[in-house]
Amino acid sequence: MSPKATRQDVSAVVSTPFAVQAETSEADLLTRYLSLSPSKREELFPPTASAAVRVGVSQRTIQAWIDAGLIHAVPIGKKFRVHLESLLNYLYTRAVRGAI
């Protein structure tokens, strides 16, 4: 991704419309996750491995970003489902910082 990436560049990488995310609590995310149909859950809250492939990083990188609080995720059992809006927001913020 170039240092002058735009929102369109970021959303093209992930193939989901970019939406600026407001701060959301873990309980709110879980409620949102549970309110979705299974197909929408997969689309908006992908597993860490799928999220990693979609944005071109390793699964461990996604896990580290979750652990560091840089992106939000919903814990499902022993695994996490990545909040895609949170991931897009983080990538966009990094791209903008790199362009400054």
C-alpha cells in the first residue's frame, strides 16, 4: 500500500465498504455479532486467518493487533472474530500517518 493511500485504496484491499468506526465496547460488538445472520457474521466479523489474508498480513500480526488493542475482535470460544470496520479504520489510520 502506498504512503498516500486513500479510503478507496484501503477498501479495495478488503473488498468491503469502508466505514469510520466509533468507539465500541466489547459487549456492544458481541451484541452486534449475535444479531447478524451467519453469512453476515462471516462477512463483517471474519476469523483472524481470513482477515489476515484479506489485508495481506500474517495471522499472528492480526492477533498481535488484537492483543495490543489496536483493532477490536469478538472472542468466540478460544478464537477471535475480527471486527472488520475496526481493522479498516486501523489500516486507514496507518496509511494516513505514513502520508504525513
